[in-house]
Amino acid sequence: MIGKRFTRALGIGTALSTVLLSALPAAAQQSIESLQEQLEMLQNQIMELTAAQQKQASSAPDFKIKWKPAPTISSADGRFEMGIKGRMFFDTAWVDDADNTESVRAAKFRLARLGVAGKAWNNLKYNFEVDFAGDKTSIKDATIGYDLGLTTVQIGHFKTFNSLDEQTSDTYTTFMERATGNAAFGLTRQMGIAVLAGDKTWSASAGAFRGAQSDTANDTGQTFAARLTYGPKVGDGLVHMGVSYRHRNKGADQGAYSYSTAPFTSFGTKFVNTGALAKTDNLFGAELAGVYGPFSVQGEYMTLKAKRLTPAVGFGDPSFQSYYVDASWFITGESRPYEGKSGTFGRVKPKSPAYNGGWGAWQVAARYDVTNLTDENIFGGDQKTWIVGLNWYLNDWSRLMANYSRAKITDGPNSLTTNGPDRANKVNAVMLRAQVDW
């Protein structure tokens, strides 16, 4: 635009100078002619520069590429984006129990996931992730969402809205395994539709579900789940509070719901186990956490009321409980980042990454975890576990973990056979993990 205006002005000046030439002496005319030639040269240069700029603008790419931590392609206007994502967790474990019924020396990929995530037309969001660990490939998160600002409408395969420990990505959780009650009460992904809302300090989500992608039943039952969180800043720290609810009703050709969990390890036996039991259940959960600089505390309580598939004479419907409390400290001064819009904790970023010659981030943590599946003549077992952990965050995207757990199980299904004369079992586990994500 400026080039056009300047060119127009030069043209007018040239015309005026031509008119004035006839009225001036010869010497003056020669000076003006020289000046006119210079003006014409300048005009040609500006026209050439303008044409070059227009050509450069028309040939510029209409997309951008970011390489950290993995390739992400986006349109120049930011309305379209697609990025590659993934993570790998390599675990090894030594698991033993006091009665010599459990002896594990093993290693495996706990997770090996690859996926894509992005957006189209700025407000249509998508996410697709597949896990290759284990003996078969399985779909994990597979969602399509429409972003309305504070609210998102989402369909696909995703987790029901329960538990702070479950909703926080396992890439960011403090311990190698989540609370034992999460597995016992079946907190998993299902096919569903949901509405999610949130801002810097609060989140609200609710959804209706119809079974997991892997379900083979013709009638996969119905599930409803909802969660509400609030995480305000308090002085130099923050406090997280949350509640959640889930109702499940099994399908006509589905098996009854069962409840079981292992002693804080993905290796070995599930010593607490109710067997097939319920046709419906209701789960209530409460969450509380706090962060103050490098220090963090977190705890949850869940109670589940199960309605028996087959009534038992003289006994009512059982209620099961699970809770945990933990504390952690970053020796190197980092702090757990909180994401208020989802009511979860996020990625730890070391102040001095190891690849820059620094120490990375070092974190120590301890947890006490209880799951009780014994009630109303159901002897699923009572499991109490102590866990201590050490985490070394090399950089934003990689971490080494070491966990030791000691679990005591009483009144489980093995209490009269393999648990010895005290009807109890004590399981010790040492676990190591190397993880990377992108």
C-alpha cells in the first residue's frame, strides 16, 4: 500500500517537473533533468521491490511445523493442527510374599502408546491413541469434541469422570501405579457422550456411557458418571477439592460385576477378589489435595454400594471402601503444576534439566493405601499397603521411578488355603520404571 502511494507521488512529481522545464534557464533545466532521472530510477526500484514482496508473500507456505517434543503441523492461521503423541513405560519388578505363594522376577512394557491429536476449524478437537503393550493392541482414548469456550461436548472412548488419581495422566502421577481402589471398582474407559466445562480454578463434567470398546456383549449396560472440582489458590499454595459419582447397570447378556485388585503392582496375583457379584452399583468419591511450593499432599475416599445379582438369605447388599493418603517433596525445589480446567495435576518441568548438565528434578513420596472388599458375607479381602517412591525427572519428557510397596491382605479368597495359619498374607514388591513421552 505504501509502495503504491509513493509511486503515485513520484509520477505526479515527474509530470510537474516536465512542465517546469520549459520555463527555466538551460543550466537549471539540466539539473532538473538529472533529478528527474534519479526519481525515475527510484520509482523503478520501488516497483521492483513491491513486485518481489508480492511474489514472496504468494509463495510462502500456509503451514508451520514445531518439532518439540514431537512433530506438530498447524496452518498459518492456527485453525488447523495435528500432532503426533506417544509414551513408553518400561517396568521391571521383584514381587514376593511371606507364604511363598508369589514369586515374580519379570519385566515388561507397562505402556507403549502412539496416537495423534489436534483440531480442525479451530473448535473441532480430536484425539486418538492406541496401546501396543501386552499381547494385543487396544484403543485407549478416541474422542471427538466440539469446543464452545468454557464448555466442550465430547463423544468417543474415554474414562468415566471419577477420582483425581485416575483423571490425572499416568505420565504425571507421583507413583508407578494408581490407588488400588481404582482398579477394584473398575474405573475404566467406556464409549460415551459427555459435557465438560471448566476454567482456571474449577471443572465440571458429566457423561453417559455404554460399555468399553473391547466389550463383546450385545447389551453392554448403562453407566452415568459426573465429577465436580474446585482448586483455588490459598496464599502461596493451592487446595484441590472434588467429588464424583458413578452409577452402573449391567447389560442383559453381560456377566455380573466383580471387584478385585493387586497389591500395588501390575505384576502377580490379585489377592483381594469378590468374584462375580453385582448387577448394579453406585460409587461415591471425595478428593482433597494441597500444594505448597515443593510440598504436596493428596488423599481420596471412595465407597461403593453393590446390588447383588442373586440375593443372599440373611444378608444385605454389600458396601466396599477404599482410601489413600500420600505426601511428596521435591528436593530440588520444583512444584506440582495444577490444571484447574480439568481438576488434575500436570507435567513437572525440572528447573535444571539433565541434558543441560543439571541435576534434573528429584522427588520423594510416601502413600498409605487401603481397599476393603469384605462385607455382608462377601470375603473379598482387606488390603492395606505402604508405598515409598523416588522419582528422577531428567527433563520435561522423561523420568526414572523406583517404588517399594508392602501390602498386608486378610480375609481374601485365599485366606484358608495359601495365606497360612494367620489367614493373612504379606506381599513385598520392588518396581523400577523408565518412561518417556512426546
